[in-house]
Amino acid sequence: MIYIRETSRIIRIVLILWLLLAIIYPFAIFGIGQTVFNFQANGSIRTSNFNGKPIGSVLIGQQFITDKYFHSRPSVINYAQGNAGEPRGISGGSNLSPGDNKLIQRIKEELELLQEEDTAILPELIYASGSGLDPHISLNAAIKQLPRVASSRNIRPDEIFVLLQKYTDKKFLGIFGEPGINILRLNYALDVQDFSRQQN
């Protein structure tokens, strides 16, 4: 009799835990995420004010190859090259070893590109981040690209420098990591600034 009673108790505990942890808790977290943190919970996707289409996640580095944009760190994933240039929503890193020919070739190509643009050669503009996903570059790396971007957009460098300061993320909690500029947000702000200038 005691075995039946204990078994019944165990079954009830398992059902209660299943109800709490497999149904109530996930739905509660999902509801909080969608109502309070909707932007972050859905991938931090930035949409364009011009046509409402997604232009990418502010959490994932993307390639910008034209002169009018600041270039981000190299990434092994061509995140922004889906259908019609829209984000594909995939991300990932590389398992290439330091001596891998593919990695060496990619670094050579990055060096040649920087030399063609007459941009100072900085490690963060040549090497991918540890995850291959980092959307940030340092203020120094952005300043090195400032003359090229300002010249291409035909505006004064100080007009862009204001945006560099605005889109610099500070150290986490003031002590962890280093300040960095989110390239997607910065480049989009430049496009918005150009559009506003054309309308005036």
C-alpha cells in the first residue's frame, strides 16, 4: 500500500513540475519577452524607415563594401547577402586554423582592399572577432575610415564624427570590455542623415 501511495505522490510531483517548468514558465518568459523586450526577443532586427524592410540585426556584423559606408570587422558569414540583398538570418563562426590557406587568402584580400582605399591597416579590420559575429569596431578604426566616408558622401568629417560619438557603446557596466561603434546603426544613421539633407 505504501508503494502505491509513494508512486502516486511521485507522479503528482512530476506532473506539477512538468506543468510549471515545461508550460507555465516558458509561456511566461515568452510573453514577457514579446511585450517588454519585443525588439531584443525577435533578434534586434533593424528595419528601414524608407521602405520598412529589415536591413539586419544590430547584434551581428555585416559586410559593407561601398566607399560611403564604414566597414566592419571581416566575417566568415555573408549575413546580408540573401535574396535581393536582404538578410538571410544565419550566422556563424569559422573553424579555420591560423595556417589554413583559406584564412590566409582572406586576410590577403582584406589587406589589398585596405591598401586600395588608402585606409590605415588595423588588426580589427583584417581579422574576424573570436565569434566571427561582432558588429562593433573601435572608435580608432572608425576614425581611420572617416576621410573616405566623408569624401564619398561629400560632407565634412565633423558632421560624421558627431554620429561616431552617438553610436559608440560604452563599456558594459562601465568596467567590462572596450567601447565600440555598432556599424549597422552608424551606417544607417548616415543614410538617414543624407536623406534628410536632400529633403531640405
